[in-house]
Amino acid sequence: MTEAPHLTFDLDRPGMTTGHLVVPKGADCEALSLPVFSLNKGEGPRLLITGGNHGNELEGPIVARRLIEWLPEAQTCGRVIILPVLNPLALQAWSRNTPVDGLNLNRVFPGRADGSVTERIADAVSRLLLPIADTVFDLHSFGPTWDFPPAVVTHPIADADLMPKTLRMAEAFKLPVTLLWEYDDTPGMFDTWAHSQGKVFVCAELGSGTVGSEALAIYEAGLRNALIALGLVEGKADHPTFRQQKSSRTLETLMSDALKSPARGIFEPRRSVLDEVKQGDRIGILHPMDSLSANPIDICAPATSIVLAVKSGMYVDTDARVALLARPLSL
Amino acid sequence: MTEAPHLTFDLDRPGMTTGHLVVPKGADCEALSLPVFSLNKGEGPRLLITGGNHGNELEGPIVARRLIEWLPEAQTCGRVIILPVLNPLALQAWSRNTPVDGLNLNRVFPGRADGSVTERIADAVSRLLLPIADTVFDLHSFGPTWDFPPAVVTHPIADADLMPKTLRMAEAFKLPVTLLWEYDDTPGMFDTWAHSQGKVFVCAELGSGTVGSEALAIYEAGLRNALIALGLVEGKADHPTFRQQKSSRTLETLMSDALKSPARGIFEPRRSVLDEVKQGDRIGILHPMDSLSANPIDICAPATSIVLAVKSGMYVDTDARVALLARPLSL
């Protein structure tokens, strides 16, 4: 008989509790015990915060742990549940996907009780934690191979009520960018599943994943702003400082806004994120390496836009994405 | 019968020539043709420049290609041979090691003619290019998971004449750091083999491997300085600017200067490279993630020293290196 996923403590208990979310063992690995923090101050918003969905995105787990330190003094009402590391197997491997089954946790929601370990993690979270929350913050990093501004992201949502509510929640972080991102690979995302359950779900995407002190400070300030907006803690929200600036903008990027490499070779970035560019401005250079007679190729902006993301120097194949452009969102 | 490694052109031909170094096919893959540039202006120093020894270190190949653009106008004497990409298989995989055989090219020198492809590359270079040179610059990057200053590195050399000659060559780059690095994993390095053949061999290690414009400018300026010092081109050497500073220092780091993680968890860097630190100063923090009750652990400097390298935020195991300290070299 298979053990069912369970919590080692009663989530309805008032006050602060720590315990574990137990993901049952399967043919591929032993049971996992994911540390969980719960702070129940009665009536009010019900917030679930998760980090470590991808194992090489490290700011989220650290900021979630810091939140656990100051929240007990600060939270005035409602319930906050924090799971700093959703996927400890991927974290320990410093890998986006789970090494055991090769799966991306953020593509297997709502998971399967009789699936491989990544699917069992998604199943445990979907069954035991998600139903309790009305709002979810999933803390990602954009990863070490891109330059990307601190942003709170949502993908387009069909539900006409949930879309503006989600955007307002995202904007409440007051990060440099709030992003509506048209994306073609959303099935199985934690986002998509939570939205289908009527939850306000936003995904924070922060910087390089290399745990710089500026990134951690921005992440923590953004989370505090969001908790203030929800009414869970008291205080005055403030824009965090990013590259000497305190500002927020709400942007939109479409699938057609991705710039792709015209050939294989080494991509050299030439622009920084949030630069405003005009048609023909050079975003980066592709250096072919197969022949000494092949010249470098400029990769240019097709229209006036804002640089949202630029790939770090990397060897890329033809048609690999090397930059994302964006423009102010008009709803 | 096995084909022998060969050049598709006569290296002794005067003037500029481009062609290929052909690495014969083997059981594991087809023959490789590595683009080679040669500029022969007669008597004078004989310099071999190589990049792409590790496939995820991208500044070297780009700077080598740039050098090929301006050298024909600038070189006044001697011979320069440039091989921008030693290991195209690793480059195309954006991988340190060769995917086909899993080997690190920089640990298999002098290679084997009947070995796997990585060994055949080393063999071709050792037989056909190294004998022609009296000086070698191998262009590396320190990689995206460390913060490291632009440096020219040599390991200790037993030959009492070659050691100071090599250090002087390294210092001629005028990069922020010239480093004498005591290291325990030197057998099979290109460095070690070239030194055993009496060559002046230095290894440039530059930054993150993410091809930032500052890194490329420093790398190119350093190479130009070194070419001036050798007398291959005319001009005045100048210190490149690194983080608003123009300076050079010669440092030494010993094996005992590596700081290791006291536990497994996420490492958070707290110091920048070239910071001067005293005993007890915090270099970084280790955040254990297995339990919510485990506190973060400070990782501190054991003595007055200079921060040479700091790991970027990363999940590390117990005893993993997270920082390297150094001190001024006294010979």
C-alpha cells in the first residue's frame, strides 16, 4: 500500500508551527520531508509562499528563510505558509530539473500520486497546501545565463476577474518590472494550475540566481511590500533600489518579442536590461566560430522597445533566444 | 591505417595564412578541423595563442578572433599562431569537458594519437603547434560560478630559470592580478606540458565567462600589452580599467588559502574580489536548507589577506571551496 502525502502537523493550529510536508517514497526514491513553516493568526488573507521550484534558483529559498525570521514579530492577522524549498533534489544538484527523473517540477502540476518523484512533489503541494491558500507567491530567479531585472511575472489568464486581480498583486511588490508575459510553454506550470483553481498566483523572477546582496535586498523588500498590500503586516511600502533607480513599470512581452540568433556561435550581449532602444539599435553580436572567414553578425531591435532580458555570453544554436523585448502594458 | 594529425598549410610560409589543424577521426567521432591563423614576419619571438580549451569559457575565443583582425596591421616581426577554439566539441555544448568522452582537455596533455577525441586534440596541438612556439598564451575564463578578477596565472615551476621568466611574462599583461597559484591538480595541464618543454606558458583567467564588454576590453588590452612586451607590436602598454581602478599586483595563493564550506547548503557571498580582509572578517554565509532550525553559518577569514575569488551563490556540499584568499608574492 502506498503511503499518502501528509503534513506532520495540524495546519489549523493557531500561532507558529514548523513541521514537514512528507512526499511518499516511490520506486525511484525514498520519501522526502520538506520543511514547512506556518503562522496562523486567524481571520484574514491566506498566503502560500514557495521557493526552490527550480533547484538552481537560490534567492527564493534564502529570502523565504529570512521571512521566517521576521514574520512572527510582524504578522498581524491571517495565515502564511512558507515552503522554502519545493524541490530539494534539484537544489542539492544545483539543477533546474530533478536529477532522478529529469522532470521540471514547474511543468508537472497538479502532479500524480503514483508518478515519479517530481510528480509526487507537485501532487503533495496541490493537495495539501494549495487548497488552503487564496494567494500564492512562487519565488524564482531568472538564472545565471540571462541578465533580467527584478520582476513579478504573470502569464495571461483567461478568467476576466482573476487577470486584473493578479496584475494588481504583482504590482504591489513594487519591483522594477511587473510583467505580463505571453509564453508558449505554460501547461503543467504551478501558475497555470493555481489559476485554474481561482487562486491569485504570481511568480517573482529575480536576477541571476547568484545570490548577490542587491538581489536579496530587493527580493525581501518586494515581499514586504506585498505583505503590506495584503494587510498581513503593517508598514509603508517603498520601491527597492535597482541599479541606482527606484521605479516600477508594468510591461508586456509577446512571443514575437523574442530575438533569436541568426546562426550558431558565441553571443555577446551589448545592451543592459531596461535600456530603451529604437529600430536598428544593436542588442548584441553573434560570433560564428566554425570558420575564420565568417564575420560577426549584429542582432538589432526590430522596433522601438525596452530591453527586458539579454542572454549572457553563451554559445548558442541558430534560432536560440538571445533577448526579449517589451513595451508598456496597455490593457 | 590511422590518418596522422596535420596542418592544411605550411606554417613556415611568410605572411598571413589561415587554414586548419586536422585532428584525425577515431572510433568516437569524425575528424575535426580547427581553424588556425598564422602570421609569419620572420625573425623574432614565436608566440602561440590558444582559446576555447574549456568550452564554457568564451572570452578567449572572441578576443582571439579580434586579435586576428588587427594583428596583420600591427605585427612587425616574429611569428604568431592563433587557434581561437581548441575544443569545438566542448564549445558547442557550452561545457567545460568534451561531451563525447567526458574528458577535460586541460588534464590530458600531451595527449595520445590513438586516444579518445580529447586526447587526439591534445596530441595534435602538442606535436604540430607547441614545438614551433617559445611562448604560449592560453586564454581561459574563470567561469560563471565565481567572482574572480582579471588575472594572468602560473603555477609554481621547478625550473629555476623558467619560473621568473614566466612571472615576468605574466606581469607584462598588466592585468589587475598576476597570480602564482599552488594547485594540486596540475598533471596533464597544457601549462605543465609546455613548461616541461621549456616554453614560457601563461594562462589568462578572466572573469565570469559571460562575455561582458568590460571583460573583453580588459582581455584585449592585456593581450596587446603582452605583445608589446614581446616586441611583436609597437605601442605603449597601459593598465586596463577594472571596476574603476587601474592597477596591477602580483599575488600568491596556496592550497591552504582555500576557504571551505562547513556544511551543505546555499552559499551567499558577502565580499568582492580584491577586498582586503582581517582575521574574523566575514567572507560569506552558508545557509543550511535541510532544516528550518539550522542557523546560517558565517564563513570568516582566518588571517589578514586579500580576497582573490569568491564563489557565486550556489548550493555547495560540505568542504566545497567557496573562496580563495591570497597575499602579495614575496620571492
